[in-house]
Amino acid sequence: MEKVNKVKKYAEAYRNLLNIEYYFCLGYKGKGYEVRIHFSKEEFHHLEGIGQLRDLKIHSESGNITFDMSLAGKILEDEMAKSSFYQSGHVQYKVDYLYLLERIFDEDNIVFRFRKSVKGSGRIEAELFLNSELEDNQFFVYLDMIEGSADEYYCRSFVANPEFDRTQGQIKLTTLWKEKINLETGERTVLYKYKDFSPDQLKK
């Protein structure tokens, strides 16, 4: 039986998110925040771990190119595994679990404000992160603000099953509203709301 190309399969799953926006209303100590999360081909490069494989040629390709290559089946897990950074950078976890990204956003998750100063935060640059547990695995999606925007974010990094508790010492935000918006059709689906809250009640 032909071996499944995970990278291609998960690129196809990620493609479903390119026309999706997630809209959050968050609260902390009486102040409200709007967060709009968008997805682009460029970020797949880092979310799938390709950007960490510094000893492979594909590392230096642009995100748009590596996403298209992944969709075309031209990037194979076996080739990625030849990198000395594949195991040490936990890239295998990204390859194994990135297909769950949409479910991580759709289902229960906790949003934190990211404090880089906390021990163990590493070199990740982010404003926020989501923590979610699915299929007995822990996932963290780090979000950074799109330059020049007040409330638009993109996925900066994806971490599965870290070796330590990444929520320790971080600031937990209250999710008041979570909505999934199809940018092509305009369809809106409310995934969560706190009691009778509606976005027009948000106090910034």
C-alpha cells in the first residue's frame, strides 16, 4: 500500500483555513480586547516546521513556495527527517499533528497573553497563545499581531506536547465570544459565548 504523504495531506487541511477568520472577544481585569485571526500560505512554512530545518535547502525557500510544493506532494516527511533539527526541534510533532489546527480553533481552548520573560518561553515572538487538549495531546498555537493592525493576528508557531507546562506564569484571558467566519461566503458561526454576552457589549 502506498505510504500517505503527511505533509501533502496536512497542507490540504491547512488550505481550508485560508478563507477563514476567527473572531474573539477577550477580557482581562475589566478591559476588553478584539482579536481577529487570519491564515495565509506563508505561515505554513513555520507551522509545519520546515523553517526549523536549517540544514535542508527547503528551509530557505519562501513560505508561499514551500506551501505550493507541499500541496503538490514535492515535500516528503522522509526527506524532512534527514535534517539534524527534525528531532531536536520537535518538528516531527508538527508533521504529525498540524492537521488538527482547525479543530484546535473550533473546539475548547484557553487564550493567554504571552509573557516572553517567563522562564522556558524560548525565542518565540508572540502576543498571545491558545492552549488546547485534543485526543490526549497538548497543543499551543502562538499568535502575533499583523504589523499596522490593531486587532488582526496570524499564527506564528505551533507546538505539540511540549516537555514542560507552557501555561505556567502566563496571563489567562477570559473568552467572552468566539466566532468562525467564512470570508468567501460570509457565513458566521458562533462557537462560544459567555452567558448573554454579545460583541457590542465589549468594553475596551
